[in-house]
Amino acid sequence: MSTKKLIAEQTGTAMPIVSGFSATEYAEIHDQRMALIRSYNMWFAIGCAVAFGSYWLILNLSLTIGSRPMLIAGTIVASAIMVFAYRAVLSIDREVVGYYPRIVYLELMLGYDFYRDYLRRRPRGNSERSFVEKCEHIRFETPEQLWAEIYSHFSQKDFPGGRRLSTHFKRATYLSIALFVLITGLILVPQYFPLAK
């Protein structure tokens, strides 16, 4: 059964004509969502560039002056920058998730099923599917009541970042830190444990 028919049955009346404002709001929310996604991709890319740039700069400087503490400090600083970039991605992603109740509300009002279908099909996304299904079975008489019910069902915990975000952010962070530690180790270990001649 289509959403429009479902809403009409729930209200006991014909589906009201949805104002152009709702369709405009729907488009604007998706534009804002995409802007946030671009933002966290940019933050991560900048974080990677700064981390690697600072690491190679401190590495070259420490090798030039022969400072082991500076080399270790460079590894710590670069690793901290990578962790900060990843935490920024997670933080911005929480803002993206914050749009979900309004997106679902507007889709129900407009009769769309684009993003709800996307949430239902998330791999390992049982909590996302559950949220959408709860919203679709809400009994309401006014749009305000529908919005209040949807918002009451919403929880950020139902949309964990680890399941939402592509694993390439986490893998890139861990691999970058491992690379910093490996290079530092390859430089320092022979100094403390020289190979037998």
C-alpha cells in the first residue's frame, strides 16, 4: 500500500494537498545533508594531508639534527592529528543523522519513499529498519502529531557511526598511525638493538 493511501486511511480523510514548502524543505534538507557529508570528507582529507606533512617534516628535521625525542614527538603529533580527523568525521556524521526524523516525516507527508527505502536496505541495519517501520505505522490526526511521534521514536543510538560510515575512514586512520609507528620503529630499533656483525 502506498504511503499516501496509508496516511489517508489513518486520518480517515483524503490526503491533504501538501504545500510546496514541504517539498522545498525536503530538497533543502537533502542539500544540507550532502553538504555535511562533503564537509566530513574534506575534514578527513585535510587531516590526512596535515598529519603526513607534519610527520615527514618533523622526521626530516629530527634526522638532520639527530634528535630521537623529536622523532617520537612527530609520530605522536601525526597520530593525534589522524585521530582528531576521524573524530571530526564521527561528530559531523551525528549532525547528518540528526536530519533523519525530519526526512522521514517529510517523506511520509509527501508520499516519497527514497530515503526510507535506503534506510531499510542498510546492511546489518536492523535498528534503522525498525525506526522506519515504527514511523510508518504511527497513527496520527495532524501533521504536528505525526512529527511529535516520529521525533519521540528517534534515537541517535539506532544509527551507529561504525555501521553508517564506510570503513575506509577507520582503516585509513589505523593504517596511517601504523605507518608512522613502523617508520619510527625502523629508524630507532637498530640504534638500540644493532644487528650482530
